[in-house]
Amino acid sequence: MPKQVIVHSDRGSQYCSTLYQSLVIQHELKCSMSAKGNCYDNACAESFFHSLKVEAIHGERFETRDAMRRQVFEYIEMDYNRQRRHSAIGMISPEAFEARVIA
């Protein structure tokens, strides 16, 4: 199991709870929350996870964790990075943006 993985969240009560925080510590994760009163602090991560949930996860029923992992991987690698247009980089995909920067 990887260690020191960053877990982004907002300051929702479920993420601030003792139970959740003890799980973060137990699994040697790094907690990243938006600062109190600063809704833009984790905006990039929150935007990504919103898109992931809405476009790839919501309403799906996965038979196994492996099936869910494959779905998330496929969403990130095939759709989010290669096809989905991002406003922060001029309405092109991250793949096209990287190709432009490298060229």
C-alpha cells in the first residue's frame, strides 16, 4: 500500500471527524483540506473530484474494487487527460496542452 498519499477534501464534518482523521493517520496518508473560509484553496482538486464523480462514478454499481479502479483509471487516462477540455488551459485537453508546451 502506498504511503504519504495526499487526500484532498473540503472542511466537511465527515472529513474533520475523529474517525476519519484516525483512518488517515492509520494508513499514513497526508490530509489536505481547504483553509477555513477559503473556498478556493483546494478548488482544482475539488473540481476534478466533482467531475470524476459526476462523469464516471455516480449511479454506477461496481462488482469489485478492481472494476472501480479500472473505471477511474480509464476516466482519467482516456477521457479527462486526452479528450476533456479544461478552461484553465485554454479549452484544450491536458494532453494537447503538454504537446504544445513540449513542442
